[in-house]
Amino acid sequence: MSTDRTGTTEKVRFVHLGCQCPYTLWFADQARCVAHHLGLPFADEDVTGRPRLAAAAGAFCPMQVMIPGHSPRTAPRPADRIIAELDAGPLADCIPARGLLVQEPLADWSIYRPGSAEWPAAVAATGRLCLGKCAAATALVEAVAAKRSWLESVHAATPTPGCLLLIAGPLDAPTGFAELIPIAAGHIPVADAAADDQLLTCVHSIKTAGGGDFRQALLERLAAVAGTIWAVAGRSLPYPNGPLSLMLAAGFREVATLGRHVLPGHCVDELVLVRRAAEALGPPTAAAVLVHPDDDVVTLPDGGDAGMLISAPGVPTVIYAACAVPPGHKVAIRHVAAGDYVLKYGQPIGRATKTIKVGDHVHTHNLASARAGGPGPTNAKDGGK
Amino acid sequence: MRDLSFEGYVRDDGAVGVRNHLLVLPTCVCSAQCAMDIAARTASAGAISFYHQHGCAQLEFDRIQTLRTLAGTGANPNVAAVLVVGLGCENVTASEIVAAIAAQSSKPVAAITIQEEGGTERAIERGVELVQRLAAVSGISGDTRQSIGLDHVVLALECGGSDALSGLTANPVAGWVADRVVAAGGTVILSETTELIGAEHLLAARAPDPAVASALLDTVARVEATIKATGVDLRGSQPAPGNIRGGLTTIEEKSLGCIHKGGTSPLREVLAYGARPSRKGLTFMDTPGHDVESMTGMIAGGAHAVLFTTGRGTPTGAPVAPVIKIATNDRLWSLMRPNLDFSAGGIAAGRQTVADAGGMLLDLLLDVLSGHLTRSEQLGNREFGIYRIGPTV
């Protein structure tokens, strides 16, 4: 994605290498959101110049790397103005109204690509775009390693230094992002960027086969040379360690909610604009104590700031504090529906008075005693006496 | 195997004390100042006193509870002798207290009333004379400590100014020590009925005797019903505002942390406020969550010392029993160290295990039982307050 200032009309380009992956479509929509906030026209461009159907045949990487030439110093609007606009109103324009329930196996995602002959109909059917799983794309990712030199040549051909990196890939793509690390380190000319440059980054979170998470390392390497970064990430898609968690782990902080995004068959996700200050260092961590394996909450002896990674031995998932948490207070490690008991010490300590999300501060604003004048015990959850 | 003995005083009747106080005990609010004046003039003889506002204009159940508590405090084995100071017209009389102390111990007890002595100056003069005589009779200055086993000890447990770490650090450490005292044949008193709400089922399940389990559940149910009957939401006062700032959200959460003080031993008995345990092992006393009233009840029940855990920090002590103040976190330990005796904060910081800290606390307890003064003793904190049941009339 970039803003093209060569002509009289500025526009945001979503530039990609093929478009097999449903997440590319999703990221395209994120780019569309950004364009909306920049007040610019939006263009979706495949820069491979290869036959689209060749992607499905494995001829090139289905993973999409967008390295356009754009410096935020030349951006038509400063980031803070964009943020102000985000704060000003909802993004009805960017919210897909409906979803087309597309389930795998889906032989050829290209028909749902922007620019394809089928795209207008797909857009008409879904409101904006359609997403789903694509087994074919997963298989194609494995060809990535062989295409490295080709990818690098594409990067080399990118007209101007890039300030936007969009990384997308299908689920279960263990090799795809590893391929990006040398690209990010060596071919994305982020080193050319001034310290105050802003690098828009969009990273999709995937658990690798080996369990490692090199996307975070990638982000950190970029951050080390890029100064302030702005990015768009999904809040919860489609598992707890989603893109936003990844960004927060790399030192990003939430700035604004861009709007909701429908993933047919999966969930409704919320797109979030995040910012990582140049001075941010790694993922700040807050120590936490899990008292009992059944507990819904952990205790932060020293408290923590919004976005801090919660480090609690015994808690398997990656959790970030949704807001500042005073010393000794609790953070939810599980979703708790309003009315359900909240467990600590493996026992009910009261009932949620509103929905409690993972990472939420749990205290008197969302938890109340069920005893001695409280709402009273129910059978809402095990542990009621 | 750790040597679980300490140096204590053996009384004539065989009772074991860990302090040698000569208590000047006011029967009621009206004689309290006089009693304090007598003790101030005889401090060198070992006399102490304290202020309280009970003893008169009380309905019968409160009168009985006040009598039991005042007499129990006088009978506490840490007290070598007692001078009861009455006014003369109060409804908890000096002679009743003397009789009640005598029923529980053979220590020397004397009494005066201000009205019979002819005013406070004469009462003070007479009281000073009696204290000096009691000091001589009880021989407290010549008393020497002897090696005593923990089986003679009654240990009280208290938490005040709890925070979210209370249940993770200091209370489990106190519980570790409580378990060792029980294993050594001693007695432990857990208290604060309000702070069992939400955790009572766990403690009741540890009572081998079903009658004890149901007594415990009934006690909690009665307190909860009493609170509900007032029409006032408990949440206005429990957890206290400081508890809430410290991260405790509900009474259940506070309770589940509180009961860790009791360790893991079987529950043997449920006691009325101020009553003496008749069983060894872990007992529970029906007291309010109010720190001073709770400790007053347990010490009236014969507690030799108190393990007091705190997350917010409090200077509270007690008149006749040493109170060992245990911080739940390092921040408090550095902030209020002059009021604290021990920190369990190393557990949250990962420097210590509960057993590590428990071993150190047990050593401190044995030292305190042997005469080492706690911070609240050094600072002269002697808070005293009796749990009121009904209105003042």
C-alpha cells in the first residue's frame, strides 16, 4: 500500500504479489480502511505481472509482500490528523455489511480477488469482500523458499524506499514468514528511513509448526531502525494470539478502533490502529501470579500498564493488559460472560456484572460479590454452592 | 528436626505465659482513665493498662460478652497478676471479674472501685499500693523463663488491611507456621467470621466432627443473615476501601485469602467470642473482621501471641499478647518497616517459597514467645475493643 503522488490524484495503493490468500483480501480491506482515513482513493494492485491463475498452480508465492514507495514525511496528512479523524466518527464505509459464507475446500481463491472478473459480483454479494480458508494457498506457501531470489528482485524493483510493509499469509504457513526476515532486514530499505519515519506495518499472526514466533522478531528488527510505526491489526482473529497481541508484544499501543470486519464462518473482528513509539523497547512485561489452574484471573503484584505482556507461570496463552492495572489487582485470563462466576483460588469470588474479556482489569467495575447483599448465587457456573 | 521449644514462664497453676504483665484492668469506660493512671505510675513494676469503652449500659448478652472478655484478658497466661479497677455502679462489676478470673487461674487478683475509695486520686494512690503488693506476691521480677514446648501455646491468627497478596504470600506463610504449631500439639485460633463468607465450605470440610462443621456453617450463616437483615449491603464495608484499593474486589476473594492463615489442619472446635479453646489443634472463634475486636476476643480466649498479616500496613498491637506483624509485599515492608516484624513479600518476588518464609517466621515466633519484643510492643500499641452485639442502652 502506498500513496501515489506521481499524478494529480493521490491514492492509496494496495500492492501485492498474487492474491491466493484470503488474508490478503482481508489486509486489502485494512488498507482500504487506511485509505478511507487518509481521504484518498484506493487501488488494489498485483505487481507480479504473472497470470493470476499461475498462483494457484504454485508458480509463485501466494504470500503477499507489499513494499511500495512512500514516506510518511510526504504523506498528505499527518498521522495525528488521521487519528483525530478516526476518533471523530464510525467507519460505516469500511465495515462489510454481510459475509459470503465460503468454506473450504475452495479450489481457486482468485475468483474472489479484487480485479478478477468475479470480484464485482463477490463484492456485491458480501458487501465488501469474502474470506475463508484456502487449502490450496497453504500448500503453495511451501514453495516460498525456492522463490526467494525472485521476491528479492521484486523488492529491488520497488520504485522508492518503502514505509509500508504488509505481510500476509494463510494459516499454517510455517515457512512463509521465515522467508520475510532476510527481506525485512536486507531489502526493505527501512534503514534509509529517518528516525521519525513511520512505517505502516500489518502483520498477521500465525502459530508456526515449530511453535516459534519469528514475526515478533521481524517486527522488532523493523522497529529497531524505523522509528515510530503505525499499523493496523485485527483484535481477535481468529484465536487468542491474534495480530493485535503480536503487535502489542512488539511494543505497539492501541490508538483507535477502525471498525469491524466480518470473517464468514469465523468471527467478527475489530480492526485496530496501533502505534509504536520510536523509543518503545521490546514487549514490556508485567509479572503475574496464577493461584489455581481453574482460575479466571491472575494477580499482578506490581501492577502493569496498558498493553503489557502478562507473564504468569502456568498460563499457557499470551495475554496483554487491556488497561493500566494497579499493584495487586487482577487481570482476566479467560473470557467471562456477564452473570457467570469468576474463579480465583479455584473458587467463586463473585459474579461478573458485565462481560469480561481476556486482558481486562477485573475489579469492582465488572465483578461483584454474590454474598451478603450481592446478586446471590446462581447455577450460572460450576462452583456455586 | 527443628527444636520447637521456647523460653516461657510457668505459673503456679501450671499455665505457661510468654510475657509477665501486671494488668490494671478497668471494668468500664468510667474507670479506664484511673486504671491507666495507676499503670503509668507503676510501669517499672511491670504494670500495663488500656482504655476501653465497654462495661456499662449494655444489654445482657453484651454484658456477658464484656464480662467474659475482660475476665479472659485478665486470665490470659501472659498476665502474672491483675488489679481490677471499677467505678462502683457499672453493670460489669469488679467483683464479677475477679471471680471469673479466679475461676480460670490461680494468679493473684485484687480490686478497687473509685466510688468506694472516694474519688480518683485516692483510688490511684490505693491502686499504686496494690500493684506494688501484687508485684511482690506474684514474684514477677524474680520469675525466670524455662524451656517450654509449642504444645503449650495458643497462637492467634489475624489479618488486617489485607491486599491481593495477603492470600498469596503472608497468609500462606502464617498458615505454614499454624500447621507446625498444630503438629507440635499446640492450639491455633482462626477468627473473623465475616471473612469466612465465601470460603466457609472449605474450612467446614476440614472438620472431622460434623457438629463442628455445622457449627461453623451456622455461625457464618447467622452473621450473613444479620448483615442482610440490616438492609445494608456488606459491600459498603467489606472489603474495606483500603482492601479494594489493594486489589481485593469481593468478600469472597478476601475470605478465600484469609483462610490460608489457618493452614491445612483439621478444624477441631468453633468458639464463642472470647471463649477458651477446649481442644488442641485448629479452632475457629466467632469474631468480627475488625482487627482489634478480633484480636481482643482471641487473647481473651488465652492466645499467647498473634500472627498478624497485613498488606496495607497497620500499627495495631494488643495489651497482653505480642503481635507479630507480617507484610504481604516488599513495598509495604520498605514503607512501614517501623511497624512491621516480618515480610513475606519475597514469595511474590520469587525469592522465597512459602516454606522458606514459614521457617523464618517460625523462628521469629519462637524468639517472640521467648521474650523478643515485637514492633507494636516496642511502640506501646495496646489497642483493645470488644465485639458489640446489640445497642448501647
